[in-house]
Amino acid sequence: MTTQELVQVEKIKVGDVFVTSWGYDQTNYDYIVVIGLSPSGKTAICQLAEFENVGFSSQCRIQKPIAKGYGYKFRMKVITRYNNEIGLRGSYPFCHTEVLRQIGTDEKPGLRLGGFSKVNEGDTFWETDSMFGH
């Protein structure tokens, strides 16, 4: 294991939450939580993470991610981002995941490719309310 890989293993741990944003003319967030790590530390086993709405401002819902996973397990590559911070990159469940979970089907969700940044304690995110986006 290289020094870089050892540094990555120390920076990521089970329970860490990561975030990505996407959208055109609106801002949407997806959150994932680390539920396991490969022995090499090069990949993280993740699930989508829950969040709570902690407020509403103008056209945004203010969200706070929670380190509680749900749904399908998937692997993400552990990366070092441009600012030398740890990140995750890979495909994650996306399309209709919440609907599939609620109806209890075994159907696999669609996948989305994304890069995720680590969420710091107390971070909140301002997501465009669906009433104001496309």
C-alpha cells in the first residue's frame, strides 16, 4: 500500500457522509453514507443517506444529511480531489429509488455517475424546491 493510499484510509471511515449536486436551472443534492471499506481502502461500500429538512428559505429547502443509509449497496472509488480532500466517484442508484423502496420491489434503480465531496459536521445544503425547478 502506498503512502497516498494510507492517507486515504485514515481520512475516510464508516459513517462518513458525502454529497453531490446536479441540475439545470435548479440545485438538487444526493447524499451517500459509507457503510464499509475495502481492505485496500481504494473503494467504499455505500448506501444513499437520509436527510432532514431543517428550514425553508425563499425557493429552497434547507437540508441536513444524516449518516443513516437505506436502499441498495454500491461501491464508490475513493479519490483525492483537486483540493487534496478525500472524495468518492462512481455510479450510484438514482432513478425512482425512493419509489422502489416504498413499494418494496426487487427492481433495480437507474444509475447516475457522480463525484462526491465529504460533508462536514453541521453542514446544510439549500436545494431548489421542486415547485420552482423544471
